[in-house]
Amino acid sequence: MHVGLQHYLAVSMILFCLGLLGVILRRNLIVIYMSLELMLNAANLALVSFSRFNDKLDGQVLVFFIITVAAAEVAVGLALIVALFRKRQSAHVEDLTSMKL
Amino acid sequence: MKNELFPWLILFLPLLSATVIALFTLRSKTVSSLISIGAVAAGFVLTCLFVNSNGIHYSGESSVNWLTIGGLNVDFGLKLDALSMMMLFVVTGVGGLIHIYSYSYMDEDAGKARFFAFLSLFTFSMLGIVLSNNFLMTFIFWELVGVSSYLLIGFWFEKPSAGDAAKKAFITNRLGDFGFLAGILMVWGLLGSLNFSALQNAMVANPAALGASATIAGLLVFCGAAGKSAQFPLHVWLPDAMEGPTPVSALIHAATMVAAGVYMLCRTLFLYNADALHVIAYIGGFTALLAALMAVQQNDIKRIIAYSTLSQLGYMVMAVGLSGPTPAMFHLTTHAFFKALLFLSAGSVIIGMHHEQDIWHMGGLKKKMPVTFWTFTIGALALSGIPPFAGFYSKDSILAQCLEQKNYLLFGVAVFVAGLTAFYTFRLFFVVFFGKEKSDHAKHAHESPLVMTAPLVILAVFAATGGFIGITNNYGSQFAADHETLSLAQQFLEPLKTPVPMFIGIGVAVAGIVLAFLLYKNADTDPLPAKLGVLATWMRDKFYFDEFYEKTFIRAHDFLAAVADWIDRWILEGAIIGAIRGGTDLSGRALRLAQTGNLQTYTILFVLGVVLLLYFVLGK
């Protein structure tokens, strides 16, 4: 079986949807966080496959940026979650509604 | 024109005085009153100098362009001719004396400085009307005069009656001014100019220039005069205006402001066609009769003189209506002298009586207030038309004018009113100065200080001699090119040229005085109500005009106001504004439900939004 662009994109879409579902359905902040990373990597996969099939390096460059930014984001985000947990003794989104009127 | 700057100075000095008093010297009574008196006295001196260098028969204009909008060209200009210069003398001369009198009259009043600021403002406005050379400027000063009259009538604003009287005067005047403005616009629309000289030239070149609407235009302009000069049916405000201090009654509601209507009619005499003049004459005659009847049964010293003012204004308007501007202006000038004199004498009596105004509480003041008694006597004789006092000459010229126009009905009215005038004047005279003292105040009455009696004496001199010192010469040259200048002796004997009105006039005046003497020489109460019955009640209650207006116009106005209030409250504010406000509120409440505070709900909505966007962007 020849593996073409469509297959890569299909995998990428499945990964993205899994990540999205995780963000929407899970209650634990850390899991939501991991799901977010999953969505980012789904995008990375799509970019890399476009790059490969079009014989251009633009997509790969973009992927490097995404990985870098995601790393920084994880550092900040995890720090926030830890701080939040220390304050509230909870990492569940239902508890984080103090901005509501 | 020599001394071109003088008229401008005369006009603006009182304004300067009002400004300085209002801004800087309100704390000091003496400084304020001296500034105000100085401004009007300087005006009088400048008027004398100006007339001396240019002559009274000079005629010219001094103007600057004020604004140009399309075809409308308005000057701020001064018209200088015999008419306006004579009025300058009246306003600054009589006005100056009243200013001096007020210095003492208002001495104990805490608001003396404010009083003089208002007085200066009034003088400025009145001079503006007198000097104005176009309709728009006249209208502006016309309104300014209304404002200062409002301020001065309501000077003792802590008294509710004074506040009401001020409002009544202002609102009644507004009614007349509405017609005046409509008339001005009509004249401008038809003749294309507001300048008096230009209008006069246009009317002389083509007497039918106003076309079919000539009568309406004339009567609309007359509306303004009817308001200011308190002619029927807008006469109701003047008697109430007596709530103001007495010098105000003398200056504004006798000598100058109420004369502005007559002055304006004479200034714009070229506008009126025969029909309009007819209406004006009859309104004037009717006002004269009505007011004289009312005056017979009043008991307040100032109100009697106020009704007499109304009646005399009716005479002047009637004279204008009978195409006699010279008799009208002549009577206006002499009336300014003797009516200011009567008011100021009445003020002197009121001060002497410790602010008692009911004539049935006075009596026997002849010995206690000799100067006031003699000046009042001269004023009363002049008002009644006894020769050789000023009122005799001017009233005689009006009577002669009636006969010359062959209007026997108005002649009869004028003669009857002349008799009534003598009667009610001397009713007042005998009750106040003769007989027994009718109250404790009358027993302890005292003469007023020299600052008050000196103006009385000066005015008395003019009230006695005003008939033959050349006033008719000056006005006559203004209104008739072929007017011959008369010498002093000729003027003195002028009424003899028309013996019929002269003898009838003297006859009814003497009859009125004799009747008053018989009825009131020693009367303690008024014997007239018993003799006249219900008529006396009607006279006392002013023929129920106030009540009639209350029941009809004011009630109709209240009804309209209530309807407007209902529409505003329920339709504008309730329905329209309420619907907009309620709708916003409701949608706000609905949208707030979307704000759950739940992160994941937001995410779902966000994703749905993105999907929707993608569908619209890519799906087609």
C-alpha cells in the first residue's frame, strides 16, 4: 500500500480531534494541558507532511517555531498550574470560576 | 455730523455703569448709586452738547455693519433726528431725576446697589430703542427693556406678589412681541430691508409696496406696541407692575418704557395703511376709556396713577391712529414730566406714611408734606388738563386731532375720559391731602429729604411749562415738512386756534374736579359704591379681565401644557425611550446566561465558532 499525503493528514486530523475532545471533556488541568500539546503536535505532523510532499522547507521551519513556543508555554503553564494548586489545593476546572459574576 | 462719538457714548455709558456695578461695586451702596447717576447725568450733558452743536432738526445716521447673511444686511446703527433726540432728552433728563430721587428713596434697602445696576441696564436698553435705526436692533433692545423691567418689578423678589407681577409683565409682553417679530419678518420679506430710512424710502416710492398684507403687517407690528404700551387686551400687566419700587414705576411704567410702544409707532408710521390706523385708533380709545373707568374705584395710591398711565397711553395710541404723531409724541413728552412727577410725589407720600399705600388710611397730608403737596398739585392739574399746565396743551392737541379727522365717536370718548381723568385724579388728591387724618401713620407723616424733593420741584417746573417751551416745534418738523416754528407766545396761545375742543376740554376737566371736590372733600369712606352700585364693583374689580383671562387663556394654556406633559411622560419617555431601554436590558440579561464561567463551555463555543467560520470560508 502506498502511503500518500492523505494518510498523513488523516492521522493528523485524528490526533487533533482527540486533543480537542480531551480539552473539552477532561476536568483535570494537567490532562487538558497534555491534550493541548497533542493538538499542537497534530498541526506539526500536518506541516511536516506538507513540507515533505511539496519539496519545500517552509513547513519544517514553522514546526521548529511551534516546538520552541510550546516548550516555553509548558514552562509557564506548568508553573501557573503548580501555583494554582498550592493556592487552591485543586487542579480541576470546575473550581476555577471566580471570574464569573 | 459734529461730535459723532457722543450718541455712542450716551448709549454705552449706562451699560458700562451696569457692568461695573455688577462686577465690582455691589458691596458699596453709595459708590454704585453714584456711578449709575453719573452715567445717566453724563448722558444728559452729552445730549445737550450734541444737540447744541448739530441743532435739533439735524437728521442723520451713524452705523457700523453688524452682520450680513445672504440678502439680510443688518447694521448696528444710531438714527439721529428730532424724534430720537427729543426722546434722548426725556430718557436721560427725566430718567436722571428719577435716578437722583432713588438715591434717597432706596437708601434703607439692602439691595440698593443691585437696584442701580438694574436701573442702568434699563437706561441702556431704553436708549437703544430710542436710537436704533433698524427693526432688528429695535427688537433686541425691546427685549432687553422687557428683561430689565422684569428684574425691576421683581426687585423685592422675596414677596410672592412681586415675583408673580414680574412674570405676568414678562409673559404678557412676550405675547405682544410674538406679533411684533412676525410683523418685522413680514416687512422684511416684502420690502427686503430692516433699516427704517430704507423702508420709508421704499414706502414713499411705492405706497402699495406691502400689497394686500399691508393691514396685517401693520397690525402685527402694532402688537409689539400694544404689549409694551399696555393697550387692550394686553393691558393687564401694568397695574400689577406697581409691585416694583416707586422710582421704577415712575421711570419704566410711566415715563419711558411704556412710551416705547408709542415711540415705535411714530418711528414706523409710514408702514400703516388707513385700515391699520383705524384699528389702532379704536384700540387706543377703548383702552383710554376702560382704564379711566377702572381708575375711579381703585384705593391704592400707585394703582390709581398706574391706571391713569394706561388711560393716557390709550390717548397717545389713539392720536397715532388718527394720523397725529405730533400730538402723540407731544403728549408722550408732557406725560413723562407730569406722570413721573405724580409717581415720585406718590413715592414721597408712601415714604412719609411709612409704606402705607391705601389712600383711605391717609388724609390731611397738606400741612405735613408741603413740598410734596404742591408738586403733586401741579402734576394733578397737568394730568387733568387745566391751563396753562403741560397736560392741557398736549391733551388739547389730541382732541383737536380727533375733530380734524372728523372722528366724533373718538372725540366723545376722549372728552369723557378727560372728565374722568380730572375726577379720579382729584379724588386721590382730596382724599390724600385734605380731610382728617385717617390713621396713625397719617398723623405722624413727615416731609421727605431734599434729595427727593429737589427732583420733584424740577419735574414740577416742566409739568407746569412743558406745553409751550417748543416741544411741538421739534416734533412737528419731524412729521410735517411744512411745519411752521412757533414763538413762545404763539405756542402759549396755540389752543385758541381750535376753541371748540379747548373749551369742551377745560369744561369737562373743571366739572370732574368740582365733582371730586363735592364727593371727597371730607369723605372718610368712598361714597361712590353706594351711588353706582354694581358698576362701582365692576370698576373696582377691573371689569374682571384678570378673572376672565384666568378662566379662558390660562386654563387653555394649562390644558395644553398638561397634554404636552402627558405626551412627554407617557409617549416619549414611557413608550419610545422605555422600549429602547427595556430591549437593551432584556438582551443584556439573555446574553449574560452565556457567561457560565466554565472554561470548557467557552472552549466548545470557541470551537463551534471556528467550525462555522471554516464552513463559510471554505465550504462554498
